[in-house]
Amino acid sequence: MNSNNGHSNREVLRLLKKTGSLEFARKRARDYAIEAKASLRKVKRLRNRKILEEYADYLWKRKE
């Protein structure tokens, strides 16, 4: 499969890992999830808070 201007997805992923881009993005996603969960705790009557907190964690923990 060659998308990404003639580069295979595997090659693009390798370059992203090599440059530290994936780790940077993962850390940013984690920071956003922490911030989102803190905001959720400020809402007193939120029935589905646990689901939203778990989803925030899932998004930053998932693999490429």
C-alpha cells in the first residue's frame, strides 16, 4: 500500500518514531486527557463521567 506521496505507511510510521513525533503526540494527548478529566470533575451532576474519563484514557493509550 503506497499512499503518503509514494511512501508506505510502514515507512512513514518508522520515520515518525525515529524523529520522536509519535512520543511527542502521545505525551500531548495524555496532557489533554488529564486536563479534560479535571474539567469533568468540576461538573457535579454528570451521569456518564466515568465513561468519558475512560474514553479520554483510551485515546492517549491506544497504539498506532
